Amino acid sequence: MTEHGGGSEFERARRAAEERALVDSAKRGSKAAFEALYHNHVGKVYGLCLRMTAHRATAEDCTQEAFIQAWRSLPSFESRSAFGTWLHRIAVNAVLAHGRRTRERLGSEGSAEDEAVALADPTVADDGTIVDLEAGIRRLPAGARQALVLVGLYGYSHEEAAGLLGIAVGTCKSQVHRARQLLGERLDASEVTQ
Amino acid sequence: MTADSKPRTAQARGLDAGLDALPRGIEPERDLWPSIEARLEPRGERAGRRWFWPAAAAVLLVAGSSLVTAVLLHRDEPLVARQQSANGPVSYAAAAFGPGQTLDPTYAAAREELARTLSARIDRLPPGARRKLEQNLAELRRASAEINAALELSPGDPLLEELLLSTYQEELAVLASVNQLTGGNGAGPIDATRMQL
């Protein structure tokens, strides 16, 4: 093992131990510890919510809901998985619950609304090709977008993503395939028009 | 490899590379912590999950329903008033759902009240009805334990929360129906008309 590798391993172990300590303190009621956990994880949670919802204000709501739900559920968190993994699952559930409430309120399937929102929201700033890809993801239909974000970006297996989204594994695979196909077409089209 | 599949593969590789290059984390444009902190209940003083408030309201609605009656009391069962069961009292404590701290206090109080009344009246049910009641409660107990275990792994899962809510409602519907069917105040005979619904 190189000195550098050992150093990073040591660093990872130190961060893991620090996180366990923060989780334990937050479980006992320390809001300061929970705030530290928030700062460590908010980027990934918000990124996940933003890409799944394609809407900044909704992503902020879902991020807040996820952390509040995590605080409530923390006493039952048994560290069988990493805190971050557990938190992401809560965030996905918050996004899905938000979508369901919106559909119930509007009495629609939601995809048309999602699409309109996505098109109207030019946020997620980045540069170069990333802008194109982020914009392409944002404009995908909700089902395809959520499956792609979970599987293609955040590393969930098709089985895990299907379970979270409440769809069949085959449906998840076809949604990811559809998302990739649409993204490919749209990115090609944008290259042609530029 | 065909001419068509070649660019597609290159495109797929390009897409994979693009996805890999995207940063997983995106910082929100405003600090969300103050809004989150304002909504964090102190440990030990939690008021219960929000979704148990509608549960309590729903229970009031189902309490008057005769839906569970058909399950509990079959038409062909002989009506035996005040027959003492040889099996002893039904255990209501065992029918408790989920971790106690997640129960809304209003909901918990309503459930306790129903369970207390039921305890005084259960021996007035026909043996068959009592057996069915015990089976129903045991089934609901098993279901709720499984759902709670799943919820610990996946907090906030909307489907699991819905299932748990439905299980709570069913339990209270069972308890409420027994109360209703056995006369309401605990002193009178079983209302045979209502039992045969």
C-alpha cells in the first residue's frame, strides 16, 4: 500500500468514525450534530432531489422534508447501511411522496406538468457539455428521468430503483433505456443546431 | 457490428462518460438549514407523525361502519350472550401497533379507550365471533410488525406508511365494531339485529 493510499484510507476511516459519532449524538438529540450531518450531505441530497424533480423549489422542499424525516427516524436507524445511503432513500421517498401529493391535488398524471415545469425552469447552472446533459435530463419525462437518475447517476441497481419507484424491474430497465435513447437524440440534435 | 450500431455504441459511451462526469452533489442556492431546524422536534417530546392525525379522524368515521361486522360475526353463528370464553380474555396489549413513540397521543388515547371497553364486553360475543376477532387481531398484529420493520429500513416510504395507516384503521375499526355490536354501554344484552348485519 502506498503512503498516499494509506493516507486516503486513514482519511476515509476517520470520516466514517466522525460520521458515526455525529449520528450517535444526533440520535441522542443533538441538533448541532444533526446540523453537521446536514452540511456533510445536503449537496448530494439536493442534487438527487433536483435531478429527480427537475424543479428547484420542489427540490428544496423535498430536501427539507428528507432531513426532517431523517431526524424523526434517526432513533430507529441501526447503522446496517451507511447514513448517506439511508438518507438518500428517505430523499427518494420524499420526492415520490411530493409527486403523489401533487398528482392528487391536481387530479392529473403529473407527467405533463413535470414536463412543463422542466421546460420552464432554466436552473441547474454548470458549464460546457454538462449544461447540455443536465438540461437533457431535466427535460425527460418524469418516469424516465427518475429511473435514469437513480440507476445512471446515483448507482442504484435496477432492482433497488424499481423497488423505490414502485414499478417492475422490467419497467425500470425500459425507462432507463428510453431515457438514454431520448437523451442521445436530444444531445445529437443540440450538436446539430449549435 | 453494423453501420447503424457503431455510432449508437459511441453515443452510449459518450453518454456514460457524460453521466459519470456530472457532479453528484449540487449545493442549494439558499441555506435550507434554518427552515429545517425550525421544524425539528426535540427528542422525547415528539408530537407524533402528522399522518396519524388524519388516522384518528378516519377512525371516527369507520367506527360507525358495519363493514367489519360481516367479518367478525357470521350470519350462521349461534348467538350466545354472556358466554364466558374458556380461552381467557383477548390480549389487547399484544395488538398494539408499531413503536409507541410514533403514535399520536389522541389516537393512542382513543385506541386505549376502545380497548378498555372491549375488554369488558368480549365475553358477550359468541365463541365463533370471538375466535374470528382473535384471528383478525393476530393477523393485523403480524402485518403491522412487518410493516414497521420495513419502515425502519425505509423511513418515509409512502406505500409502507399508507399500509401502516390502513392497518391502524382496521384495528380500530375492529375494536369499535365490537363495542358497537355488544351494546355500546357495556350493560345491555347483545344487539342481535346489529350483529346480523
